[in-house]
Amino acid sequence: MLESIIVTDALGKERGIWKRFIYLLWKARLPIILITFYVISYKYLIDVGIDNTEYVSRLFAGETDYNTVVLPLIMGLIINLVLSILVGIISFLCTSKIDRNLRRMVWKKLVYLPMSYFDNYLPREMISRVTTDTSTVSNLIMKVFIVEITSFYSMYATLARIAKYDGGLLYSLLAVIPFVLALAIIMGKIDFRTNDKVIKQVSTLTQTIAERVANVPLIKASANEKKEEAHGNAVIDKLYYHKIIRGVLNSLKSPLLVFVTILQIVLIIVVGRKYYADGSINLAQWIAYLAFATSITNFLTAKTGTWTSIKSSQGSLNRVSRIIVEQIEDMESGISADDIQGGITLENVSFAYGDKVVIEDVSIKIPEGKVTAFIGDSGGGKSTLLNLLERLYEPLSGSISVGDKDVREYNLKSYRENIAYVTQETPLMLGTIRENILYGVKHDVSEQELIEACKLANAYDFIQKFENKFEENVGEGGSKLSGGQKQRIAVARALIRNPRYLFLDEATAAMDIKAKDEVWDGIKNLMQGKTVVMVAHDSQTLKNADYIYVINHGKIENQGTHKELAKVSSFYCELLQGGNDNE
């Protein structure tokens, strides 16, 4: 199973990230042909660059023959330029395609993941997965791993060319490489740790400011400005402290690298001079050896950046790969729900969000063709019951049936298409009123049907007052509309689907008394003989219910008709007398 890729050690630290990375590469459909073309082109670019270095060395050594030195050098520089442009274009294409494929893959996963996944993450985190994290991973693939392959070939080809001059030159250079590499790794770790602390503190500062700015009314109402000022200053000072440490270490790193580079050059010159003095190599080879050896030590020193890039990308890689191995909802298996009918039965249903039990051993029957209401204290499990009926979540135990079939027998896509659900939040998408009402509707809708649905939802009149009427933009999340207007659009969206079952979670809570009555007249007109299940708390809405369940702490406390509950339920009586609660 894919979940087996995610493991933790005895301390709870997550392991297996590189196994998931390999799985991610397999799923991402890498542009193998383009990457191969890139590697081959880069290989030729390296070979041409080595040849050019030898031609330049011969030129500096006094060899000026046009046919054997100057012309080949000019041609080599031209080829090098063309290959550099080609390699750059291919690299860009590869990175862009990997980026696109990763984003498509992550976005598809997010769309099909179950609701339970999103309970653990904020929306802005999901945005970061699709945008920033995928880009980081694509850069890791192309600009670190693939580049490293070509870089090691460059070092191999360079060492092979030095070996042609004299084997002793090669061995003397190989003796230095471990020390340079060790220095690069140590400095890379220091770089990563200091940068990581700064990045984390910047993230903390961003979160602190965003949270406080969003809650300015609370801060002012609590007269808590001084405390929040001190809290913000503490976070800012901590960021300052880590940046100072990073700056000091970077300032020390540069002289150290320069000093090490000078020692390397001195050693290379001394070794090269010895071989030149005894006639093992000529002047041109000595100059070429100096250039080659310097390029190798610079290449090894640059591993500081490679280590930092890999470690910095590890977080993004972990987050993206975790999404890829998550289990998505099965939308296609099961029988069609187009002919679904019958009452709804819950038998011994329990459900929990993590360790918090919300529904406990609930058994109820919701009659077909009637209006059934759930009422109860906040957090009692009313909205959760609707979520379970919609199959946004699966019960931990027990079963839910419609008619004589368990809901799990139905195709999930078909099941949801035959149910309209107006949630408590009444979400709207950025776009026009028309687009929001028709969102999710699978059949062609005439203008008359649209108007009729809006009239039933008591939305038509206020829509007509807008300058652009149905083409009016609702703003982000419906910001241009009032709460009651958003609810009426959400109800119109549900009614235009002409569903067999309608679930309403406080769907009229933000409407005035007149609007509620008109909306319910429309619902009863369209849903006559069909099943309506709602969560409500005001007596005006509850009068439309044929049967009512009182839920308290995840259990059914009382049930019955309006008259029956008025006699036995103190909670229901308080509600009728004006008590109100919003879940």
C-alpha cells in the first residue's frame, strides 16, 4: 500500500521521504526525452569547454598557429555559445514541464481527497502546496539532481584530461579533493542551519502579523495593544538575532573560502611547477592543469550550495510527496444513484474528529417525502450528521441506508449528484451570480428555469436590482453580497438541481422573517413528495418540519413532532420561547 511509504522512527520522526520522492518521480511523468537531450547536450558542452581551455592554454603559452590553435578556438567558442543557449532552453522547458506536471498531479489529488484530509490543514497551506512547494521540487529535480549528474561528468572528464598529461598530477589533485569536499559539506550544513532558522522566524513573524491584523477589532475591544506590541517586538527581535548570526557566519565564510582557495592555487602551482620543471609536462599543459584543477576545486566548494538546496527543498518535497500518497475518494465504484429513493436510516452510527467523539451510537429513521429537522446545542453533532448523510465523511461504525440499500453501495459521484446540500457557510466562487447558481448543475438550464429557481429562493428581486443582474460579480467568497443574499443564492443553486434529497444546514439563518417564509414556500413547492433534512434553531423555520430530533452531545435526547416535543423537551420549549443557538 502507498501508506507503507510513510513510516516514523521510535521518536515519531518521519522517515522514508526519499522513497516517496522516487514514487513522486514515477507519478510525475518526467519529460525523459527532453532530460536525456539536455544531459547529452550538456555533455558535449563540457567536452567543448575542456577543448577550449586547452586551446586558450596553448595560446597563452605562445602557440599562435592559425589552423591548429586560433581557428579551432574561435570555432569552439561559437559552438560553446550555441550549446549554452540550447542547454539553457532545454533546461527551462524541462523545469517548466516538471513544474506543470507536479501542479496538475497535486491539484488533482487535492480535488479528490476526502474532507477528513482538509480538517488538518489551513487553506493557505494548500495554496502553498500547489504553487511554492511544487516549484521547489521541480527546481530540485532539474537544477540540483540533473545538474549534479552533468557536474560529476565534468569533473570526471577534466580529471581524465589531466591524467593524459601525467598520472602524478592526477594523484596529487585527488589527494586534495577529500579535504575540499569535507570543508564544503561542513560549511553547507552551517549555511543550511542558519538560513533555516531565519526562514522559520520570518514565517513566525508573518503568521503573527497576519493573525493580529485580522483580529484588530478584538485587540482594541480588549485594550490589549500594549501586550500585542510587546509580543510582536519579541518576534521581530528574535528574527533580528538569527539574521545577525547568519550575517556574521557568512562574513567569516567568505574570507575562509578565499584563504582555502589561495592555498589550493598555491599547491596547484607548486605541484604543476615541479612537473613542468622536470619536463613531464610542457608550458601549455601546465597552464591547462592550473585552469582544470582550479575548476575542480571550485566545483567541490560549490557543493556548499548543493547541500543547502537539498536540505532546504526537503520540507517541500516531504509535503508534496505526502499528498501524492494520500488515499483519494473512490468516485466511480458502485451502482448508479439516479433511481435512489426511500427513507434514510441510521443504525448505531458513531463518528469522531480525531480523538473527539461527535456522534455516538445514533439510530434514527428519516421518512421519505417529509421535512425532518435536527436541533440541539452547539457542537452537538447536527452538522456532522448532515455531512455523514452527504458522504463527505464515513462513519467510524454503524451504517447509513437509503431505502433498502447501504449508501456505500452507490457510486459516490452519482449519489452526490442526486442530493443538494446547502451548508452553513454558503460558499460562493469568484464569478457572476449566474455562474454561482449554475455551479455543479449537470443539465442544460434555460433562462426561464433560472428565473423560476431564483424566485422560489426569494433571490430574483434583489438580483434584478444589480446593474448587471445575473452577470453581476459576487466578489471573492461573495464579499459583495449580504449573508441573506448569499444564502438565497445557495438555496437557488440547490433548487435548480431539482434534487431527490435536500439537506439544509442553517440555510435561512441570515434571512429576515419575510424572506424565510417565502424561501420555505418555494422549497415546499418544489420538494413536494421529496425528502428534506435540515438543521435549524428558530421556531419560524422549525414550524416547517414534520418531525424533529433533539441532539445533545452526539446522542438523540428527544424526538417527535412539534406538539410532542413541546410537551417533553425543555430545550425545545426554550427554543420556542425565543432561545437561539448557532452551530
